[in-house]
Amino acid sequence: MSGLASLLDSDVGRQIIGGISSQAGTSEDQTSNLLNMALPLLTGAMKKNASSPDGAAGLLNAINSKHDGSILDNLGGFFGGGVDDTAINDGAGILGHVLGGNQSNIENALSSKTGIDAGTVSQILKIAAPLVLGYLGKQTKENNISGSNDMSSLLGSMLGGQSQENQSLITSLIDTDGDGSVLDDVADMVIGSSKKKGGLGGLLGSFFNS
């Protein structure tokens, strides 16, 4: 899996960051900073949900029905002319499913850490969510994933090969009251790993480079 630096220097990385920035009205630096923290949290939330057979079945059903990874093969079409309402609504549905009642707490915590207003954070997450699930769908098919254990392992690998302790730290945010304390630690890990490949800093690379 490629690291974050190689992704952000790639044509795909520039297209993703630039497309989201244009849609949300944020700078590319702001967008990159937000995604570095948000994507591990989304993946951790999916991993937490997939730890149960019902949760894994729900993810597999979403993948088999509409999130097969083809979205990543046509990013120009996805971003061209602005992300359409169908994609935004799809992203909202994904966030509601994986984050549940903690969605607003997480958005507010990310807003506090990045300086981006919570409404814009929400918009960016809605755009990013179908891309995340599309990548998961692509990897699910390539690795013949069919059950909760395999799905949980795959999502763990998407977290950049982090230790179980660090993965637990990420997923634990889903169970907090939204005070942002866990997000502080996640942000520190992202910043601390940004100068090396792998880890949380390499998550974007593992998402969009197979």
C-alpha cells in the first residue's frame, strides 16, 4: 500500500483533493488536513460495525448493490460539474449508517481541530463517504471477502497496518460523548506519522492506491 505522500503527489490524489476543495469551497490544504483525520475515523466506524455478523452483512449488501468500486474509475465524472445530489444523499446515508447518533459530535470535533465550519465538514464527509465505500467494495471483491471476520480484517488493513491498540483508539471515538479528547490523540498520530509511509498518515494512500 502506498503512503499518504505518494498519494497526494499523484494525479489521483490531486483530483480527489482538488475536486472536494472545489465543491466545498475549502483550500486544498484544509481539505487534505481534514481527510487525514476523517478517513481513519470513518474506516474505524465501519470496522466497529463490521465486528458483528449483521453489521458485516449490511456492508456487504451495500457493496453488492451499488458500491463496487467503479466510482474510483471515473473520478472526472464524479466531480465534473459538481457532485450531484444523488451522490450527496448517498454519502449522507452512509454516514448515518456508520456513525449513527455520534455523527454531529464527530463533525463538530473535526471542525474544532481543522478550523473548517461544521456544515462544510459535513459536506466534505458526504462527498468522501461514497469514495471510501467504493474502495472497500473494490477490495472486498479482490480479496473474496464474505464474512464478518474477513471484513473486519480488511478494514483493519485499510487503517494502514496499525496495532490493535491504535485501531481501538480510533474506533473508540464512536463511543465517546464527543468531547474531542480521543480526536486529539488521533490527530497527534496522524501528524506524527505524516513523515513516514504507512500508519494513519498513509491511509489515503491505502484507500486510493491498490
